[in-house]
Amino acid sequence: MTAIKHALQRDIFTPNDERLLSIVNVCKAGKKKKNCFLCATVTTERPVQVKVVKVKKSDKGDFYKRQIAWALRDLAVVDAKDAIKENPEFDLHFEKIYKWVASSTAEKNAFISCIWKLNQRYLRKKIDFVNVSSQLLEESVPSGENQSVTGGDEEAVDEYQELNAREEQDIEIMMEGCEYAISNAEAFAERLSRELQVLDGANIQSIMASEKQVNILMKLLDEALKEVDQIELKLSSYEEMLQSVKEQMDQISESNHLIHLSNTNNVKLLSEIEFLVNHMDLAKGHIKALQEGDLSSSRGIEACTNAADALLQCMNVALRPGHDMLLAVEQQQQRFSDLRENFARRLASHLNNVFVQQGHDQSSTLAQHSVELTLPNHHPFHRDLLRYAKLMEWLKSTDYRKYEGLTKNYMDYLSRLYEREIKDFFEVAKIKMTGTTKESKKFGLHGSSGKLTGSTSSLNKLSVQSSGNRRSQSSSLLDMGNMSASDLDVADRTKFDKIFEQVLSELEPLCLAEQDFISKFFKLQQHQSMPGTVTEGEDTDGGTLSRQHNAGTPLPVSSEKDMIRQMMIKIFRCIEPELNNLIALGDKIDSFNSLYMLVKMSHHVWTAQNVDPASFLSTTLGNVLVTVKRNFDKCISNQIRQMEEVKISKKSKVGILPFVAEFEEFAGLAESIFKNAERRGDLDKAYTKLIRGVFVNVEKVANESQKTPRDVVMMENFHHIFATLSRLKISCLEAEKKEAKQKYTDHLQSYVIYSLGQPLEKLNHFFEGVEARVAQGIREEEVSYQLAFNKQELRKVIKEYPGKEVKKGLDNLYKKVDKHLCEEENLLQVVWHSMQDEFIRQYKHFEGLIARCYPGSGVTMEFTIQDILDYCSSIAQSH
């Protein structure tokens, strides 16, 4: 390594005026081991520049070349990887991280130590030495008076000093005077020794000559000391003189300090008094307003509000330490408490009277709404009460017990008022739904106001009876053999829809307005918490709204939302049962009304949830929606049960089944109602259940039918179903529409084949025998040689079917088909045309067999295809 170091110094660094101080043999971590050297160098010229240079051996020869150099000042981190275990790996963090693996741990440590020394000597910058042994750095710490960098190479840096020009010149003169110095070093050394002795002797003589001057200098120093002693005596006398002055000045300074302290205390006392006067003094006008202010006029309410705010500020002032020990402060606080108690009592009493008066005033307006489907407007009442909103906020923060008492009283008075209004409103709605008062008695209403008797369970029983009536009606329709609409036409259902929508439209703004008023009047904000403070020791007992409210603790948003919801539930406790009764009545009037109610209720629930999913209105309508959905499901189940219980007449033809017609009515009505509705998914599920029930029960009735052939029942009803689904274009029933079409087509073909039978029966048997011989292996042209199937036998069979007999058979067939088919579906011509096509197909089949098996015989049928067409056409026209 020493030889390499000298070679690098000579070939690379000396030409660049640099000295090599340390070297380490390294290779890059993780790659193929291509060795190179990292060198620590300094420049010989000042200012000294310290560098780390990477040197690599040339690929073309044995010489080394300089590859890259980094300035030491750019080095940020030296990471030795492990300070305890020996590890040849280390990282140098310049503009990026360079990872190296040294040939030995000793070389790595020596190189890192040299870097640290150079940093300490020349740079003094913050280079982080990470995972470096502390012993390695401690060995390099400078010590002693002449702090210098220690270490082998650095010592060489300190010992070496360049000769200046004068020193070089003296050495050259000396060397010239002793030319033999180079050839005879001993002689040169002896000469230098002799000259040095001469110089030493001269120096001693010079010192002895200067002894006289030293004695003179010592004498002068003695005289100077005497002068110093005299000056010290004078200074001592001056100090004694000034001592008394100092004492007097100290007394004056202490007196000034006491005067300053007194002034400071007076200023602080004045500041405290001004603070108490400014913050705890309530104006006489405010006191008068709190004691005697008029709470019924707008001006009086404003004066009381300002006075209450001023009182709250005085009571909530942050007293400084020690203020509460002052008697005046204690008396003023007691006075404020008395004012607060008296005003809170007076405010609560006045508002209670306002609540009671409002109940009486609002009751007088109920008569004019008794015949109209509208709810009384509470906006004037809310507007008048909102004038007290700031006073309610003050009461909530100062006396929560009275605030909660007002809340209870408001709920009690308003719940009774709203109960009367809402019940009268629903009675009007029920009368309008059922029509006249006479009709209302039919549905369980009696009295002048049409009050609904019985509970929800009785309404459910009536609803079941209505379903039974619908089933009996379906049975009677089936017995009559024709199809009729529901007892209530579309106009009646539309009327019910409008009434139900008006009921929801009246209730929704009423609830929202009341909830908004409660939030504003009682200061129960739903989006931010309201800090409340009560006097010490006052607990709150809220009854139905009970909860503990500690002084200074803000109400959480969720608690305020819960309080609003609880108040709304108590005030409007009659809405949900009244809605349920109305829904039960509508379902009893017509079970299809559940479709209207499901759509309307879903829309209003969706609207309410968009405003506030947790609001009273959203929750109540959601609960009622569950009932409506249950009624809707019950309507679907009843229809399926009616399908299963249907009985057919044994004396009349079946035709279109009642439940098929009812499904058409239901689907048409549902599509018009559920257009762009939010609950389309519920309808699609109901469609799937109903259509499956229709399919199953059509087949069941067809199998049980005795008067009408099974194929006719299946064909007509599935044709009707297919036509209904095609007209309504219900996307979720596309598969069922295809299935209905397939069933209709299959049973049409089956009925045609079954009814047509074998119109040329003997001829058909003859050709079946021919086909059997061909199947046994006899060639077609050789069949005529068979005794039972020769030409004479063929002519004999053909003569039995002249055109007149064929037309007569077709006419009888037409009459038979006409008796089987119903008039409503109008499938007679379709079936007759299919029979005509099937007859022609059989005719062509017979002719083909004659041509193949009896070639050249000249045997033909007694009638032609044109005759068949003429027969069928004339038969159809004659009927």
C-alpha cells in the first residue's frame, strides 16, 4: 500500500500541487468487484482545499488515472454501518449516496479518521459521522496548548514548512562559500560547529556588556514604586471623604424607592377599582327594565333583552385573584343573583301565559278549517314568540331549570292544540276519501265529524273482508264468463291519490315549520353546540326530557338533536297513529290504493331524508312507510291467494281468467303510478311474484277445465298476457313475455293439431301403411306392387273424400272451434288460419307420397289446394 501511495503522489497529485494524506482500497457495494482507490488530499497552496478523489487503474496499462473528485465541504454524512462489529462497508453522502466496501476494516477506519481530522482542522463544518466508534474519534481530539491535528500523515503536514526567499538565499550563499560541503559533509559540519561556538561567545560578551544598563533600569523601577505608594495614600484619603457621601446617597435612593412603590400601588389599586366599577356596575335603566319592563311590547322586550345581556356580562366577568374576598363585590354579586332570579321567574310566568293564550286563540280558528282539507297556520304565533328567542337563550344559560320547565309547558299546551287540529284534519280527509257521510258510515265512520271507530286491528279485519269481497267478486266474474273492472274506477283512485298527497303536503310544512321554530326559539341548533352555564348547585330534572346539565358544559350537537326530536315526538304524537288509520282506511276502500300511498310516501320520505335523515319528520314518515310497504306486500299476497282460490264454472267456457284481467289492470295502474318513482324496485319484485302466480294458476285452471279444452285456456290467457306485457313494455318481465309468447304458440299449435285431427282419416291410414313399408326397406316405386297398397286400393280410398265431404267436415270443425274460443280475445280467425295451413300441409304430404310411390299412375285427390282455400274462406264468411 505504501508503494501505491508514493506512486499516486508522484504520478497524479504532485503535478496538481496536492499532497496525498490517506488512501483506501475500495469497490462499489453490490456490483462486480472493480477495485479503485479513495484518496484524501490537500493542496499545497493557500487557501488549502481538501478533496476526496477517486483514482482508478487504467484499462490500457499499469498507470493510474484520476476519475472524479469531491470537495470535502460537500460531504454531509459518513456512515460506517456498524460502530461495534468490524464491517468494511461505509457510505459517503455527497450530492448522492455512494456505497463502498473497503479491502479491510483497518483501512476504512484510517480513512474515516483522516476525514474527521481534516474536517476539524480546515473546515469545522457539521459532518455527521454515523455508526463510527467513539474511540476512533476520541483518538483524534486535539489537546494541549498548541492544538494540532495528530496522526501520522497530519504530523507531516504540521512539521513541513516551506522556505521563504531570504532563507533560500542565505542557504545558497553558505553553500557557495563551502563548495566542499557536498563532497565532504563532515568537514562542513565541523566548520558550522566552530562558527556556532564563535557566535555563542559573542552573545555572552554582549550580555555582560549590558549589565550596567540593567542596574540603571532597576533603579528607575524603585523610584516608580515609591511614586505608586504616594498615589495610593491619596486615594485612601479620597475614599474616606466619599464614604459619607455614599451613605447619604443610599438613604436618598431608598427613599425614592419607597415613593415609587407607593405610586405603583396606588396606580394598581385605581386600576382594580376601575375594573370592578366598569365591569360590575349595572345601569339603573337596565335594573328598571329587569324589574318592571313590559314583556308584551316589542320595545319592552328589546329593553329587557339588552338588560338581561348586560346582567349576564356583569355576572360572568372574570374576577381577578382576591376580588371575591371583597365585601362590595360579594354584595354586588348577591344583588345580581336576586335580579336574575326575579327576572327569570317573571319571564317564565309571562311565556307560560303566552302559551296558554295561544292555545285558546288557535282553537277559535279550528271551525273555519273543519270543512277544508287544510291545517291552521301557526306562523303568526311563531313570529310573536321568536321575539323572545334571545331571552330564552339567556334563560337557558342562566337558569336551566326554568328553561326546561318552559319547554315542558310548551310541549304540553302545543301537543293538545296540535292533537285537536290534526285529528279534525284527518277526519275531513277520511270523509273526502269515502265521499258522503252516509258512505263514511259504511267504512266505519260515524258522527257529525266522521270520527273513525275501532282500532287499527279492526281496520285490518275490515281490510281482510275487503279482500274476501274481491275474491268473491272474482268468482262471480268467472261464473258469469266475462270480465269487469274494479268497483272503484280510475277517477276514484285519482281522487284518493290527490287527497293523500294533500294530507302529506299539509303535514310536511307544518312539522318543518314547528321544528325550525323549536330550534330557533329554544336555541337548540342542530349544527353547532350551545354553551350553557347555570348557577352552582342547580341540577336539572327534565322528566321526559331529563338529563343532567352541569354549569359551563356545552351541550353536544347530538344531545340537542335528540332534544328537538323528543319535543317533536311529544308535540306531534298523534300524527303517526292518524296516518296509520288513514292508510288502513284507504287500503280498506281499495287495496290498489296501497300503490298510490307507497309512491307518495316514498317520495316524501326521500325528500325529508335529504333535508335531515334523523329528523322527526323523516323518522315518522319512515315508520309509516313501513306500514304502507306492508300493505302493498299484503295486496300482492292477496292477489296471489285469490289466484290460487279461484273456482271455474263447469257449465260455461273459461275464456280470459279473472286474475289475468286483474294482473293487466294492476300492471297498467302500477306503470302509471310508478313512473319515475323511487320505489321501482319494490314494484319489480311484486311483478315477478304476480307473474309467477299467474303462470302457475293459469296452468292449474287449464288442467281442471272440463268445458273448455286445456290448450284453449292456455292459448287464450297466455296470448292475453303476452299482449299486455308487449303493450306495457315492463323491462323486468322481458323473460316472462318471451315465455308467454312461447306458451301461446305451443298451445295454439297443439290445439290446431288436436282439433284438426285426421280430416282424411282413411287416406291417412293408407299412407301410414305406405310409409311403414318404405321404412322396412321397400323402395318407394315398388310399394304399388304390394297387394294392400296397389293403385286400385289407392283410388278406392281417394273416392271416399270428394270435395263436398271435405267442406262439410271443415264447416263442422269451424263451429266446434267457435264454441271453444271466447269473444274477448278474438283469436278465432288466427286459429282458423292455422288450421287451414295445417290441412294444406297434410294435403301436400299426401300428394308427395303419391308422386313418389305411384309415379305415372295418374291418381290424384278429388279436390285441390285452391278448393281447400275456397272452402275455408266461404266457411269463415258464412259465419
